[in-house]
Amino acid sequence: MEILSSRAILRPADPQASLEFYRDTLGLAIYREFPGGTVFFLGGGFLEVSGQRDGKATDEAGLRLWLQVRDLAATHRELVGKGVPVLREPRREPWGLDEMWITDPDGTRIVLVEVPGEHPIRRDSRTP
């Protein structure tokens, strides 16, 4: 499996407070914003603050890992072949990314993502 990019996904109990903390208190630069979430630069990686954790979450920290792969179908076959349980089979999400979900041995959820060629995340959004 070849990992092209990654990010940590935080599902905070208070999304607005977390957004203000990472943006205003820590001064992290914004990489991307979308309805319900903000992705910050973290040096060589990213931190996404999106959604809201409910009190019933099995993982109290609300942490997820986002790993971009080149070929999701091949990654799915590879991981299934290694006996990795798949929580959610690969599918195209409403936001246009191809995703599947697995967990690590401690139960940390990991989303494996393939970014289709036509997806806006592949375009340079910086102004000249």
C-alpha cells in the first residue's frame, strides 16, 4: 500500500471552540474549508476539525486517521487479503471522494481515501 497524503481528523465535543483554538489560539493556517469542517496545515500533515462527537463515542478522543491512497480498489483487496476487517466498503461519498473505513488494533478509525481526478482537492486553489 502506497500512502500519498494523510491527516488526523478530530471530532470535537464543541466544534466552534476547537475551531477557534486551532485557528486563533494556535494560529494554524487554513488549508481548506468546507461545510461543517476546516482543514489546517500541520507542518508536513494536516488536522481536520469537522463534525461533532456525541457523548456515546467509543473512542473518547474522537480521533480518526485520513490516509490518501493511489488505488482504493487495490488497497481494499490488499487489506482484505491480510485479514483486516473493513468497517465500510469502498464507495463514492456525496463530497466526491472514494472512501473505505478500517480500524487499527486499538479501535482508532482509519479512512482510506482515493481522490478522483476531477475532484476539486486536486486543483491549486491559490490565487496567482
